[in-house]
Amino acid sequence: MNTSSVTVASPHLILTINGGSSTIKFALFEFAQSFHRVMDGRIDRIGLSDANLKVGDQAPQVIAAPNHTAAANVLTEWLEKHIGRSAIAAVGHRVVHGGPKYSAPERITQTMVEYLRTLSPFDPEHLPEEIELAEAMFRRFPDLLQVACFDTAFHHDLPRVSQLLPIPRRFAARGVRRYGFHGLSYAYLMEILGPNGRVILAHLGNGASMAAVHDGHPVDTSMAFTPTAGFPMSTRSGDLDPGLVWYLLRTEHVTPQQFHKMVNHESGLLGISETSSDMRDLLAREPDDERAADAVAIFCYQIKKWIGAFAAALGGLDTLVFAGGIGENAPVVRARVCDGLDFLGIELDQKRNAANSDVISAAASRVTIRAIRTDEELMIAKAVSRVLKEALHEQK
């Protein structure tokens, strides 16, 4: 959407910020029942010489953004110029990790920021940058209500059998447990589906995970203490034999920093294929490139295994949902994942699947299979709205 359509006089806009390692996605929503999306944009390639700002359908604008603080300054300057500070009622941040403390969206305070800093070792890939973004917004707009929306909140009350990790018990007291991630996406999907039945949600994007939900209550999830766990992703390894750490330490003299970089940035689809972390590239190359074919095959195979495991945990399956960039847009991946799962009642309709329809299961399928475009930003806006209404009520 072109920015000329933004109603700058409105005092009731909610800004959402979804920060990644090299990207900031942002959107503006009207603070109303419908949560109409006024506009959206993104800052890409933060830290590189060709960082750029793109708003709606406008051409990208090259900017100076050597880090997230600089990128946030570009964003706040753009907001003041094109929207106006008085138009923004509050801002919501996607925060990947809330640790054992935060189970719901909350207003960002200095106490929260200090606590999140202590969690940075839990998630060094995301939390430091997310804290930077919030602090940069505070410096520019010190009176603006800011809300943290935690990706871990959806999974906060997992059953103990899913939550506890099989390591010495003393670590649980230090907050080492299965947390799970992609919670904002899962919350959106469950809002679409409703709370009934046995559901497996597969968020398949650059980061990919799966959640098992029974009657609206999370039962298990593939990611664990960090977002590196689970099945292979674009550049993350997923689950590995823990003995591999000791082996690489002895034989390759790999340092902890090198191992961390390897499993988060050099593994998964990229590590297997040695050419690309993008599923679109790999699907195009697999007829002529054995490594690309291996990457696609392993990705689909591991997802299939997790579906089987979660169906066992749920005692059956009523609904399977694909979401995320790959889940929403790659019919061939969905088909390969579902192939052979007819014993669970999973049967695709090939034409619906190829058309990326909402419901892609065959009429005879006992399991409803859906491809749903997720909307994390909308869930952030709704959460901010609730916190904002509580703050306004307290002021009366």
C-alpha cells in the first residue's frame, strides 16, 4: 500500500515491530475492532552496505543501517515524517524469548529490559537486537507505550513431560527447559481454527517448527531450549547427537563459538546442499543436483517423522495445518510430507494443494489439512490493544 493512503490525523494507530537478525518488519494497524492494516514495510540487509527500507509497494530506498539501533533510527525518522508521532497510540514488539517469567504480553519497563538482558545467553541470535529496537524507540519516543509480545508465551504451560529436559535436575531451576517458539504464529492459527480437537501446526519458514495442540492447549513442540532444536531449517541444524560436540572438539578443535555459528548459520538446508538455504532454489536444482535433492528429501522426511510423533502424543489427529513461507507456498513440499501418512487419515487433494487452497485435504480424508497464511503482526496488534485498553482504564 502506498503511504499516501495513510490517514496521519488518526490518533489511534498501533505500530508492530518484528525484528530479525538482519531484518525489521513493521506494520501500522488502526486501533479498532477490525484492526485494519493501514500499511506495512521492512528494513532489509541490516549490517550490509546495501541495507534498504521498503514501504508498501514503493521501490526500496538504500539506507545506512550498520546495526539495529541505526535501523531503528531510520524507522523512527520515517514514522515522524510520514505518519506523525501523535498518530501512534502504542507499539508492539515481537520478542522471541520470554524465559520462565513471561507468559503473556506486557508493557516494556526498565525492569523487564534488565531481565531480558539476563536471558540473552538463552537466545543470543535474537534478544540483543530486540532489546536494541525497544531502547531506540524509547529514546525517540520516551512517552510511547511499548509492549513485548513473547514467542514463547504460547508454550509457557506445556505439560511437565514435554517441558522438562532429560539433563541433571538442577538446570531446570535455572530456567533450562523446553520453551518452544513461533508462538505468535501458532496463536493466530488457533484463533482461525478454534479450540476443538487434536491439531498439529507446522510453521515452515526460514525458521521452522511444529506444535501439537489438544482442545486449544499446547501439548508439545519441536523447538526446545533454543530455536535451533527440532527438524532441519534453512540454516539451523535441528536436533543433533550431543556427542557430536565432543567429537568435533577433539578432532577438529572446534570452539564453542564456531559450533554455535555452524548449527545456526551453516547447517540445515544450506549445510546439506552446500549451495542455498532457500527451498525455492533447491526445488529448482534437485533434478540435476544430488545435494539439493538430499536437502529437500531430508527436510520433508524429518517433518513427516515429527507429524507421526505428535499424532502419537495426541492420540490421533483431526487437523493438520501448514503455515510459514514454505508451508503456505510450496505444494510439492506439502505433498511429499503427506505422502505415506494415509494410515493417520491424511489424504491430500492434489488440485487443491497445487492451487494453495485454504483446505487442501481430499473429501475422503479423515484429517482436515489446511494451508493458512499466518499473521504474527496482527496478533501483536491485538495484544497491544488489550494492554493499551488496560492502561487507559487505569488512568481514569
